[in-house]
Amino acid sequence: MITLSRTLLATAVLLGPLTAAAPPAAASTGSVGCTASVPYVSGEGGYATYRIPAVVTTARGTLLAFAEGRRNGPADSGDIDVVLRRSGDGGCTWGPLRVVAAGRGDTRGNPAPVVDSRSGAVVLLTSYNSGAVTEAQIMRGEVTAEQGRRVFVQRSRDDGLHFDAPRDLTGAVKPAGWRWYATGPGHAVALTRGPHAGRLVVACDHSSAPPAGSPDTGQEARYYGAHALYSDDGGRTWRLGFVDASRDGVDNANETTAAQLPDGSLYLNARDQRGGSTGNRLDSVSTDGGRTLERAFAVQHTLDDVPVVEGSALQLTGPGAPLLFSGPSTPGVRKAMAVWSSGDAGLTFRKAVTVSPDRAGYSDLVQVDRSTVGLLYETGAAGTYDTITFRRLPIGALEAP
């Protein structure tokens, strides 16, 4: 595990240059004078490991970088908090670490933040389970409802300085028979155009119990599916939107990310969890604000270089602005974090830049300002989860041809 000084947590660092697909694009430090910073270093701040990054820009221009603080190691269950650091200078330096949702021995994670476009409030959805149970036990249905996966919402009305206590939404958004449940991870979406302007949409995933008479091993990936939650009142109440659960074993949507396209429709991109199809990324579109899908999830072959991992989608603002996707770019291995660009609303993607050749895992994209995109991602020279690093990328290097 990499050990970095605590000073590094609050100061900017320079990383190696970007590797760009043709035409070449040089790295830029941006007007604030930094290329990258490291808000989270595993082993520091009271946590053995930091994982599962999510980032948004508030109405005041503050960056909020969320993560899971895993106290005892890299395992997905156990004593896990949702933590936050704030930046007022575009991600060059970060304020003190704050606990937003304390596990207190249990597991709180999968942060999915979004900024309500009408009120400016920061709305955060997270997932919960007892720290004494594992994902495998939950998938096999061996836990009580109280121990299993549950869904919570919190709000901040002061630019992310303080959040109210987590409020349980599970009864409204988790149907009977669902076992696993995960919000995001990564930023959610505030719709700004069309008949559903103002709606908040969170892309999620779940697993369900197998049909009667089928083996109940809890390991069948075909029982994974994607779904969405949406709110039309600023995150106070939530409803279940589309549910994708084909159970065909071919395309198994998991860990879904969403972006609003220029025409107001919702682009959805998902991890294919051990599906039988050739390709690790799936996508679909919703034209009614996340209530239903226009088509079933299908393989996105222009992202075939991405291994089985979470990824992030972000639609940039402005005329002709591209749709972006981030993820590792070495098939079968989590390394070489990259950003892809699409000029045709997600029909096809091309790799725009390779951020680093190092190991890399989960990521989240955010638009920092009119000329800069931020990428918050798991990485390390020695291990995939050594740090969560924030990289500033010039939009000019990411534009679709």
C-alpha cells in the first residue's frame, strides 16, 4: 500500500502527461495551476481503504468528493462510512474529511449525489447493510430485512458543509423479492430540459430471487438487473422508475450510470456482470425521465476495451458538447484509466485520453467549469485502491471529432 504524507492530502500534485488518441492532446494545468490532487490516501484519516468515488459541483461551484471510508480493509462489507471532502479551487486542494453517513460497525456506501437544479440543495442517496453480513449472504437470501440492503437519502442546504441524518426510503423503492440493492455508485442526474425538467434520477442496480424451482445459490449473475429511482420534489419523496431484469444470462446490467443528452433523453450505461454476450458495457436510453426504457440494455461494442468494472457517463454542456465515459482501458485488467468521447449521443465512443498507465478501478466524472472536466478515480502504482485521485482534464482534449 502506498504511503503518502498527510500534507499531500491538502495540496496539488503534478502527474505524468496524458496519453491521447489521435490527434495528440497535451496535458494542461488549467488556470488554477494544477493538474491533479489526491483527496484520499488509503491508510490515512482512520481508514484502511478508500473506495467508490462520487463527485458533483454545487450551485456555488464547490466540488464535493464523496467516497467510502472502509475502516478495517478493502472488503465490501464491515465497518464502512460515507465520507466527504470539499474543494473551493477546482479540485487543487481539499478541506478536512467529514463523515456524512456513519456506519458505526455497519456498511454505508454507494454514494450517489446530485445537486437539485431548483433549490441548489445537495441530495445524497446511499445504500446500507449490516456489517455482520456479506454480499454473498444477501444474494442467497440468508439475511433478515433489517440486515439486508436498504436505501437512504440525505440533503444538504449549505453547500455540502452539513447533511441531515439518513432517512430510510427502502419501503418505497425496494420491491419484495429483491435481495441485493445498490445506488449508483457515482453522481446522479438532475434533468434540466423537457417535460421532466427538475426531476432527480438515480441509476441503480439490484438482484432478485430466482424463479420457483430454480437453484437458489445466490451466485447467478443472471438475476442482476438495472433500475432507476426518481424524485419530482427535490429528493423528498422517491419512486421506482424503469426496471430491467431480463434474466436471460446474456446481458446482466449492473452498476449503472446516467447522463442527460442534449435532446432531454436519458443515456444509461451499465457494467455487464458476467453476461454471456461479448463485451463488458451495456447501454440503453429513456425518453420519459427514467420511468421506462426505449429498448433493452445491449452491448456497446465501442467500449469493449473496458474490463468488468463500474464506469461514469457525463454529458458536457454547450453546443455540440460531447458525451463522455470513463473507466479502465485494458481488457480483463483494471488499469490504464481513460476517458472516451461520443459526438453522436452515445451511439459510438472513441478513446480521447489515457490518463495514466497505473492500476485503476472505479471513477466518476464532473464538469468543473467551461474549460475543465474533473475525474475522481481509484488508482495506485502498487495497488488499485492505494488512492482516490482527482485529475483535471482540458475539455479541448476530450472533444469528439
